[in-house]
Amino acid sequence: MIYHGANTRGMADHGWLKAKHTFSFANYHDPSRMGFGALRVINDDHIAHGRGFATHPHRDMEIVTITLQGSLRHEDSMGNSQVLQKGEIQSMSAGTGILHSEFNHGDEDLKLLQIWVLPKKIGVQPRYEQKAFNPSDRKQKLQTVVSADGEGLGINQDAWFFLADLERTSVEYKLHGKGQGVYVFVISGFANVNGKELFPRDGLGLEEDLHIQVFKQCELLVMEVPMLSS
């Protein structure tokens, strides 16, 4: 069991960008926090109106972006020019290499989670997808939003991402097989996961099936990934 309290995350304040990093990223480096299995980055970003990330490259990385507030303008070297609204999710395989930019497209602060996952295969053809998922389909259960088996958005890894909006209930989750782990990130509210109390923006990584108990209300992001042998 690996626990990451919200207040132990790395922080960056660039004025227009306020970011918190669950794992080592950019100028935040902690050798004990280089990821969890294939899960390499969880960034919790707040981006001011009219600002964003200018065109920059990525290669051989799976990138999942979840908009929590506002809207995100995405443009890339594959010819995609899209706006992600609150609740929409983007999944991108950088593969052999892409260039992209990301900007706050709205009149309010943009809040998003960006997650990086190490790929199963390197040098693949770059790929881009986005989708709006019905929030009612995650009430009292786990809603698949990204998966290795064709449900939700695709990903070049043996990985599954779920969102859940739970209230006064319990949920079980079983790993897909040996060598897999699961990381639970609390978006809002409170939960008890395998006996560990979790609060907003806390994270918990385990290599076992999950028993999630929620006594009031909680929004969760659950990510199963391979643990990767060193």
C-alpha cells in the first residue's frame, strides 16, 4: 500500500498555472515518487483564462486528460483542433512523436487532471480521441472511461481508468490479472479504501483488489496499470 496525501504533492506556481504533482515532474523531483507501475504522472492543473501550454513535443507516452472545470482548446500535429468541455476526457498516444498545444478556452479558470502512462509498445502511430461520458452512468458504480479492451477511450497499455460518483455505498473492484496494480485518486469527498481513509486529492496505490466504502459522497478516479518488472 502506497499512500500519497494531498498536502505531500509537489507544487508549482507560475502565476497563470498552478499545478500539483503526485509524482516527480518538471522542477519537482523526489526519487521515491517516480510513479506507480506504468502510471508515471498525475498533474492537478489550474490554468488561468487565456493562458496555456504553447506547442510542445511528446513521444512514447500515453496521455489522458480529464477536464473538471472550464474548457480546454487542444491542437496537434495530427490536424486535430478540438475543445474539451467540462466532463470530457481525452486519450492520446504520443507514439513516434507529436506536437500539441493546450489553452484555456473559456472565461473561467480551467481545472484538469492530466495523467501519463508508460506505453505497452513504443514507436506506435500517434492517436487522438476524446469523448463526453454521461455522469449518470457513474452514479453508485465505476464507469469505464479508458481501457485496453475497447470500452471507453483506447490506450496503448494494459490499463483501465474509471470514474465513480458514490454516496453511502460500497463498491468492489477486482484486478484484471497478476502483475497489475490499482491507484485510487480522490477528486472530491471522502472514502475508505481497503481500510485507509482518503480525503480530497489523496492517492492510494495497491497491488490487490479494492473494497471502497463511502459514508457520505465521493468522486473517485480509479486507474489500473501493470506494475512493470524492473
